Amino acid sequence: MVPLNTIIIGLVIFNIKSNRIQTFGVLLGFLGAVLLILEGAELNPRQNYWFAGLIILATLMYAANVNIIKKHLQNVRPLSIATANFVVILFPAILVLLFSEGLSATALGNDTFLPALGCVVLLSLFGTAMAKVMFNRLIQISTPVFASSVTYLMPIVALFWGVLDGEVFDLFQGFAALLILVGVYLANKKSIKKDRI
């Protein structure tokens, strides 16, 4: 949904246009992601899907972020953008840490606390901080649609880890993953003609 929302927000609010091939690629990738999600929903129909509304809100915020960086922060260093993002969330994160049981005597005394903290630090540095800097740079050197299309690869990565964990991989999931990959490819493809929408 992020690339789809990126196109909509980019066009409506920021007047950033995408070509028809990119739009088709985004829709194709979205279809592939929906097919993977529906396949998972069939396996677990009792799960509460109302929380998906929060995910939709998050995709809108993510799409706005991509367009803001492209339109207004094009000449700002990616590291500076990422630093500002994390400074803004630092105070709320500290409040959550202080008022949760993250620093309780029980948590600190647990044998798994330090290894878990080490994993969180590694994930924070490589999976969040460095990834955010690289993503900001990707937005600056490409289009918002292409940069946001990388989010369509997340279900494929999740599928890969699921297979490594022993989950079943079927032909339908392979087809959906192929749609996502083709969609991401098309989202990056430049139009031969000026067919902007």
C-alpha cells in the first residue's frame, strides 16, 4: 500500500507525477502483496484484522514521508534526515521505556536480557539506522514511487524466512511473489513517451 499511497499523496498534495508504467507496476506489486496476505488469512481466519487500520495509517505516513523527502529535503544529507527522525522519537521512546517493565528488576535479572539487548542494538544499527540513511538516499536519487516500491519486497523476505523455518511454500505464493518482483521492476522502469498521469 505504501507505493500506491505514495502515488496518490504525491499527485494530490505534492504535484509529483508518475508515469503509467510505474503506476501499473505499483498496482501489480500491490496485487501480489494482497494475494500473499489473503493466502495467509485463509490459514488463520480467526485472527483479528481490525488492527490492519493502524497499518493503513502507517502506510499513509510512510508515503507522506517519501514525498516530503523528495519534494522538500532533496539537498539535505540522508544522515541528517535520519538523525532528525530519531531525535523526534527519542523522548517518547524514553517515556515508554521508563513506564514499561523494560527496566524492571525481573527483566534486568533475566539471563536472556543481555543477549536480547545485543540483538536489539544490532537490529537498531543495521536494520533501522543504516537502512533509513540508505532509504533516504534512494529517495533522493530515484523516484518516490520506486523508493517506496521496495516495501513490496518485505512479504517475499518474510516468505523466505518462513520457508527456512519449515513453513510450506506453494505455487500460488510463488506466483504472488513473481507479481511483486515484476511490479517493482516496472515501478523503476522509465516510460518511453511522456505518459504522465
